[in-house]
Amino acid sequence: MSLTVEPQAYLQAPTTSTPCAGASEATNTAVHLAPPVASQPRTSYANIVLPGDFPDPTIAQIGDTYWASATSAEWGPVFPLFKSTNLVDWELVSHVFPTAESLPEWAGTNFWAPEIFHENGKTYLYYTARQKGKKGRLAIGVASADSPEGPYTDHGFLVAQRYGSIDGFPMRDEHGKLYLVWKEDGNAFKKPTPIYAQRINDTHTALVGKKVELFRNDPTSWEGCLVEGSAIIRHEEYFYMFYAGNGCCGKCCTYATGVARAKSLLGPWEKCPQNPVLKKNATWKCPGHGTVAQYEGRWLLLHHAYYNQSHEFVGRQGILSEFTFNEEGWPEFEGNSPQAAPLKDVSVLNITENFEGNTLAGSWQWPIGRQPEVGVSDGQLLLTAEATGLGAIVAQRTFTATYKATTSLAASSLEPGTFAGLCAIGDPDNALALVTGDNSLQVWHVKGGQHQTLSKIDLPNCQTLNLRLEAWGGQRFRFTYNIDGSAWQPVVLDSFALNGEYLPPWDRGVRVGLLAQGTSSAMVAFNNFTIRNQR
């Protein structure tokens, strides 16, 4: 069988305005600060709205509902679709490309930067992906649906320049003509990064006419090697473009947000003298690549940033930052930095999976190109094994850098040559795992695709084997186990904890997952899965 997902409440606000009051331990729920009401100070609207690894978020208002999505990168299902009526309570509804079979035929990897666009009763999603093949270029594609939740039909790619084309944003000009605004990815080749605009045809399936350069990066300024992530609004007499500059990702990121304006979409464009208008502070690092929404007359930018205490290990999280227009007509953010407060009670992000029902919750992910066969039945997750690499994998995002994850399974029921367990995974080539198989318990270290077994101990037959992974600060890992509910026993290694600093890829956070390695005739039954977050 193939993996199916069901809609679930992903984010939920408390019933009072006190942060975390009355929070329950539901699967993947998060509490936010108070919603925006007129009686509150303007600075009170500051929220983490997409906790976890949700880079390059987009937001669009369709009727009285807001819809959001974000980069999926190398994890499926691709492009989650959330909805909200107040920008505070967000529900995961579906995905644009929910299965491997639904992925665009032309696209292989790098599913980045979706942008939701709705008009005339139809919803379009513009997105970036890399063309298949060894020399596949980054390209901008488009898919459409008759309703925001889908299903979506892909229409192929619109542009794929020599250096790659990314971050497409649709916008109508002052004459009502529809344009695609995008970045040529020259920084990947040590070249400049122009922002272009070009007409889109009436069916949203092709570019027409000639492209026009709006502006490019100034390498002597804060923009450094690139400008990207355009998001445009029209306010009074100007078009305003919010854009990101410099290095987006990883522990050495230098990202920030600037703004430019023009009276005509095709320019000339003027960059704000106060750029960058949104930059790092003591809580958030490298804020950028967002889309603007209005709520009750207030202007808000949904963008990503790294939380300083978890940084690359959790990834770039979706937060809201409010801005106003100053006397000179330029957008201003309070303190020129994100005002979102970190959650005080991270337990509201705890995950508890007892695998009830007959479908897998929509928050589970798998590596692109390796969608596993998985089902849910009688309170168990049934994962069909794969022979290559780590095997079949389903995983959940992490939300903090310090946490405990557990699972249980019947080790004695595993077929010979089948291994199953719990892993911290950056991608299929970089992971730490505690697995059981062939009457043994093993710790696997996978780095750059190279597999090592760091520990191996014999196991007696048991009804239930419980496995636990503990992480501190995102980079130190320790494994323990117990048999049939006995006391937890540490797996003895050369050191107290393993160094997992290498796990997160340059653009993604760490996941925690379940794996099954073996022949395709083997199936592993997991009884439960939990993540308990700690500060």
C-alpha cells in the first residue's frame, strides 16, 4: 500500500490570552501568543505560527480564510497547505503534491519557495524545483486547483535559465497585466542575481514577451552575494517589494530583509535607505523570505528565521512580524527585527502517536523519491522494509534542540535480516539510529553515506522492545532501551553521547523518524511514537 495522510489540526491557540494556558498534549499542536485585537498594543502581534522547519513561507487570503505553505526541500509530501481565519490557529489541510505519483514529471528535487495566488475562482501555486537529470536546472513551475486545498494539476515549468530560476512571485501591474517576478540564481555560480519580471499568459501556463530586469544585488552592501525571495504588495501610489539578501542558511547565515519601491511594476525601483529593514536580534537570526498579509487593517510579514537556541538543528521557522508605513512611506518593523517571542511551554509541541484510525497523520514525512509503503491498522504503524541505505523511513519535524523520542516494537517478530528502529536524520545519507534485528541491538552512524555500527549487543526474546533517543542542544545524542517495560538501560559507547553536529543539511533541520531496513517482503509493526520537547 502507499502512504496516505489525513487532515489534522497542526497549530492551535489557547482558549485564553495567557500563553500556553490550558494546553493539552495533542498530536502536533502549538500554542501562540494572544490573537490581534484592537484593545491590545500593536506590538503584541508577534507569533511563531509555523514552528519547526518551514522555510520560505507564503500566505494568501482567499475569501475570509488565509492559506499558507512553505518549502519542502527534499521531504515529501510536498508543499503543505495550512488554513486559518485569524493568522493564529492554523490547520494542516492537505499537500499540493501528496504522493510520489502526484509529483511533477519534470521535477526531481529542491522543492522550494511556493507562492499561493488566487483569482477568478482558481488557485495557483508557483514554486521552484530542479529539473530531472544530472544537469537539471532550477526552474519555476506552476500548478492549479479549483479550490485551495486541491487536488492540484501541474502545468510544467515556466522558466529555467542557465544559472537557474527560483522564487517566482505572481503580481499584476498597474494596468492589470499579470507578471512573474523571479530571481536568476547567479550566486550559485559566483555571478550577480538579477530580479526579473515577465508577462504570464492568460492560462498561467507560459511566459510571453521579454523579461525586464528590476534590480540586482549590490555586493558592496548588506545584500552581499544575492537578493531573492521577492514578495510584492501595492499600497497607495507604490509597489513595495520585500526581498531577502545575503546567505540564507546554516550556522553562518547572514540573511536579512530589505524593501524596494516603484510606481510602476517594471520600475524604476528604489531601495530603502534604511535597508535592511528586518535583521537579527538576540532571539531570532537571519529573518527573511516572506509574504505579506493584512489582518484587520494591520500589515504583517510571514517569514522565516532561525531561533537562536536551536538554530540549524530545528531549521527556519515561520514567524509573523508586523510593520507600519512611516512618514516617508517606507515600511518599518519595530526595532528593525522580529518581535516574536519563543514559546514558554514547549510541551505543547509534544507529539504522541498511538496510530489510531487507519491513516497516517499529515505531519509525517519521507525522503523525496523514496516514499515508503506504510499503513495504520489496529493501533500500529506498519512499515514495509527497503533494502538500500537506512531503509524505509517516515519522520517528524523537530521543534526544539533538546528532546526525547521513543518508540516500541516486537523485536522477536522481525524476519531474519530485517532491522527496525528510531533515528535522528538530516537526510538519508546522514543519520544516527538505534535499531534492532537478528537478535541484537545496534547503534548506527551514517555520515556522507558511509555506514558504521558503533555498538552491538545481544538481545533476548521479548514481547516489547522500547527504544529511546535523547538529544541535547541539537548535536549530542544518547540512546537507551528497555525490555518489556523494565528500567531504561543505556547503550554503552566510547563516550557518554554521540556528536550529531553533522546531521542537518545546509538548508534543513533534523527530523526524528522510524526506519525499517530489509527485503521488501518484510513488514515492521511500531506500536507508538513520541517526542517530548525540552527547553
